[in-house]
Amino acid sequence: MERKEGAVCAAPFGSASILPITWMYIRMMGGAGLKRASQLAILNANYISRRLEEHYPVLYTGSNGLVAHECILDLRPLKDSSGISVDDVAKRLIDFGFHAPTMSFPVAGTLMIEPTESESKEELDRFCDAMIRIREEIRAVENGTLDKDDNPLKNAPHTAAEIVGEWTHPYSREQAVYP
């Protein structure tokens, strides 16, 4: 049977359900709600940027030092100074209970953090505290306190099977999974 009709959604092999979901979100939020959601997302991104700018270079700030709805952290200098990569940091975030942010986009070696309007300040602080703690671990690698190859960042994420098994690392289980 020959098919003559075209795509019934945004892409030939895409999910048609994404369009009504988007439409309903826009309808339910209304103009004022969309504006408020955008303002909160931008506020959240700038909060993260300000909290982390002393620890990581922030890319693409405006002349006033602000970012848009996303905060891009440059981890490339850390790779040079410690051998710790953006992948290592992203995997270490799992030990802190976070999914990895977008990695290496739009710039290789960076993390793009896009907090939504629905993130609470407590969750933003928990994320920032995790990133600051990770930076402290990177400093420990840089100054030789932590081994360059066998450290919580290089071995992340630490699974339950690994934690209950034979422990051969020079750092503690507590440091691995209860940072």
C-alpha cells in the first residue's frame, strides 16, 4: 500500500503528543504565567551563576555580569590543572543525587545548567553546595591530597555494589557516597 500523507506531527518520526502538551502548558499558564515562569527561570540561573562564579568560570555573561536562562560553567581549565574532566564532574553529581546537566554544549568541556522556574531555593542551594564540594575535591587533586587517578571524581558514580564490596580506594566509603 502506498502512503501519500505526510507527517502527522512536528517530525516524521517524532511524537505527536509533544504538541498538545506544549499547547496545554501555554494555555494553562497564560501570558502572565509564561512571563512569570520565564522571570523565575532567569532569576534561578543568575542565582546559580553568582553562587558558583568564585569556583568556576561562567561563560556568556552580559556586560552587567548576568546570564540568560542558563548558566554555562567552564571546566576546561580544571582538566588542564587536575586531569578532572567534565564527564568526571557530571558523574560525581550522581553521587550527590543529581542528574548530570547538559555537557559540552554549546562549548566543549562545559556544563550548561538550566534551572527551571519550579526549582525551589533549597534545591538550588543543594545543587550549588554539591558543585562547590566537587570543586573542593578537584582542588584536593590539584594539590595532591587526593590521588590523581584514584579519587571520588574519577571513580564516580559509586554504586551500592561497589560500596558493600571490597573497598580498595584511598578515600573512604563515606566520602564516596555521603559527600
